[in-house]
Amino acid sequence: MPETLVEKISPVRLFDIFKLFVMIMAVQIGIIVFMPLWLFEIVRKHFPLVVILPILPSILIAYYIYMKTRHIEFSYDSKSFSIKRGKLTSTHEWNKFTKVLLVNTDGGFLIRLYLTEEETFDIPVSKLKLNPFTFRLKVLKLVEESKKTS
Amino acid sequence: MRMSEEFLCKLEEELMVKGGRWIADFRESERNYRLGDLTFDIYLSGGTKMKGFGLFSRILSALLLPSYSVACYVIKVRSSNLVSPDFLKKLLSIIRGNAEKNHIKWSWLMLIVRDDPPSKVVKLVENHKDKEIGLLLHNPDSKLLVNSKNLLGERMRACLKLWLKKSRQ
């Protein structure tokens, strides 16, 4: 991600971490429920410790998976913007886009930028915890101004 | 942000996320939408099929709601005196043309004015008869909302009623 981009937005989505945590905990509890009886007899002596102990590692694993795969970093300046999702980074210049649309999907609001009629790029504004309506105006302004200067 | 921009953002939010969802699911919004020689401040498009969170609402939506494409056009008019029969005729014919081209079943046209309209303009809006286009005229300063007396106009008014009541307080 270029270091020169001025504004940087990268909120940690706690609910996403919580969802991952619940999934990891469910897997661990599932292992306990479906374990062989002879092993369950040994584990049973340590209840509720066997359920409480995995909480901390689950939080850490959930946080690690979230940061590696789901965390979004968005940075922009007057000329370009960059989005990093997990390990993937994509950088675009504002002046390349022809149309700006605000789209309401099941996963929240997106700002859809059109490179051509078929080729689009989405900025997940809801996931970045930005106000979609005001930020879209900002994006419109950035696109218009970058076209004037280029 | 200019006051009118702030108002348009709030209206957009109301239609896409809040009260507007009672009549349609506006999924896309475009600003400064050019159609013919006119530029609409907001163009919203979507459908009548709602997507709820629960399985029950999804089943209800699939079984009971019609699957129509819909659109809502918002345009700022400098003065309500500019709203003449010819002006409306031009706007409505452009909207009808776009509806035909994009297979849009229902459309709404919302005129935003900064002064209270004279009675002849109110009558003009109220007497709008087209069943497939709802017509509304709104003054954000006085919170006046005039609507066409067809089903679409009445429904849109009902959806915006709470928002208007809240903004009056």
C-alpha cells in the first residue's frame, strides 16, 4: 500500500471477530460432544475448565484469521485510493472512473465505481464504518476534481 | 456540506433505508443522473421484492409481492412557479421513455422547491392521473408535501409522513 496516501480508514469490525470466535468455539465444543466415551470420561473430570480454557485461544485465533483474511484498510488522497483486504491490495486512480453509484446490498452499502460499463470496482463503505451517503458525495467530488486536474 | 446537499442525503437515506422500504427496495442510487437534456439530482432504482433477514419474510416476499422494477427521480426546481404543465409534461415523458427502455413498472417523481407553491401548481400536482408515475412536490423549509392523488403518490406520502413529522420537531 503506498505510504503517500493521506487519509487512512481501517476500523476493526468486532462483530466479525465475534462471529469467527463463535465458529471456533462451536468447533471445539463439537469435538467435546462427539469425542469417544473413554476420552469423555477423562475430560468430564475437568468441567467446566475444558470449556472455559479454549476461550482465550479462540479469541486470538479469531483475531488472527480476521486480520489475515477479512480486515479492510482503505486509504486515499486527491489522486488515488488503495484497498487492502487481507493480503490483497488494489490501487486505483480516481480519474479512471466514469460513474459513481451507491448500492445497497445484503452485506451493507457499497460505492460502485465504473471503469467501463461492465468493469466495476466496489468500496465497501458500510464495512469501513463510513456514512455511505456523505462519503459517496466525497467520492463524487474526488472523481470530478481528479478529472479536471489530469 | 451545503444545506440542500444535506437534505438530499437525508431524503436518499429515508428512501433507501427507512420509510421508503415500505413501498420498494431501492438498491441503487445515482447522483446528477442525466436523462435527455435534464439532470436529476437523485435517481434511485430497485424493485418491489424485499429481502428481509428472516426466512419467513423471504417466503412472504416471494409469494405475495409482485416483482416490478421501480425508480424514483428527485429534481430540485429553483422556484415552484417554474412548475408548469409543459414542464411537467416534459419531465413525465422523459420518465416514461426511461421506464419503457429499462422495463420500469412504477416511477416516482419528486420535485424539491424552496418556496410554497401557488394553488394552481398544487392542483396541477394533485390532479396528475398517470397510474404508473407518482408525483410529489416538497418544500424542505416549510415541510410542505403535495402529492398526486393516485395510488403511488398516496403511498409515497404515507411512507414519508413519519420522516416529515420527525423533521418538523
